[in-house]
Amino acid sequence: MSHQKRAGLEPTETDDQVRYPRRSYVRSGHIILEKKYTKTEILNKIAVNLVGKRAKQSK
């Protein structure tokens, strides 16, 4: 969840016990965000933070 907050995104709802029907033994979860940005913009914001975090870990 910290990646979403760092990207300026506030989750409106979270559920960490959701299961995907094809793999019912895996609890993957999901979050719901307000519709301020397109999906691509949201994913790009999260990706930038993940890349930055990986760059810090590799140093």
C-alpha cells in the first residue's frame, strides 16, 4: 500500500482475502482507487516508485 500513497493515490477500499477462481488456494487481494487517473497513468506512477525502490536496493 505504501507505493500507492507515495504515488499520490489513496485506496478507497482494500481486500486482502480475495481469491482468483482459477487458483482458489492463492489469496492475492486487490485495492480500489478513485477514478482520477486512467489505468495506464496509475500503473506508470506505481512502476516509477517500484523502479526507484529496486535501484536503492541494488546499491
